[in-house]
Amino acid sequence: MNGQELPAAGAVGLVWQKSRRSDPTGDCVELAELPDGDIAVRNSRYPDGPYLVYTRAEVEAFVGGAKDGDFDHMLVGSAG
């Protein structure tokens, strides 16, 4: 299911979580663990919209890269 887009109707019963660092208006991505261990990702501004599904390993690689600063150059106001 790597990165497969699924309709919101399939998200019934999922428990969504977003970062405590989400901006003051609450705009952020949200994640939910699926019964098979994969991770669903959606845009919190569109909770009734589709979501993407990634394996746990894919999400671990992304989070690790974010912690390492791999994406810092894409942020507004970042140096470098």
C-alpha cells in the first residue's frame, strides 16, 4: 500500500494524532495506526478528504530524516 491514496470513508474508527508543534490554526498532517501496522497520513485541514498509507519502515525513515534535518532547507525562513 506504499503511498496509496484511499478515500476518507475507509478511515472510520481510526484514531488520528497530530504533532503538538502544529501551527496555531491547527493546520498539520495527522497520522493514524492501521490494524495491520501500516500508518495512515492525512491533511488536518481536510479531515473528510483522502489519506495516504505508508509502511511503518517508510514512516520511520521519514521521521528519522526529519530529526536529522534532511528537510530543513524546505522550510520558510530556514538558513541554507
